Amino acid sequence: MNNTTIKRYYSPQFSALAAVSVRRVAWALGVSMPKAVDHIVRILPKLSGSEKVCISCKDKTKCSLCAFCPQPKPQEEAALMAEAVK
């Protein structure tokens, strides 16, 4: 396998509180922990707003990929909110 085609992401170390909490969110949603973190990151802007994050952003080239982007993606938003309510 060619290593240049593999995407690598930074994996932060969770505190004990975060690890235990994310595991329980994952169980509740019936998904893996990485998918639970993805759900949390995507839902967070809906709960807290994006103004401060966007103003503080140091890489404006990734806005279209960012969960805090002010332009919601309707089908994604509906699916994520439905997952959160389950």
C-alpha cells in the first residue's frame, strides 16, 4: 500500500471524564467512539453558535469542511439532529 494515499488525522488524548462520557454517548447512539465524537462535533455548533469560533479561525481555507461553517447542509443537519434525539 502506498503511504501517500493514507489520510492521517491527529488523535488527541481524552481526559478520563471525556473518554467515559464519549463511550456512553457512543453506546446510546449505537455507534463507535470516533463516530460519536463526529456527531458531537457536528451538533455542537447548533447548540453553541459559531461566531467566536469563526472569528478566531486561523485557517479560512477549510470553512466548507468545518462544522462551524454558517451555511448549514440541510440533509446533514436533519440526519444529525434525528440521531441526537434517538
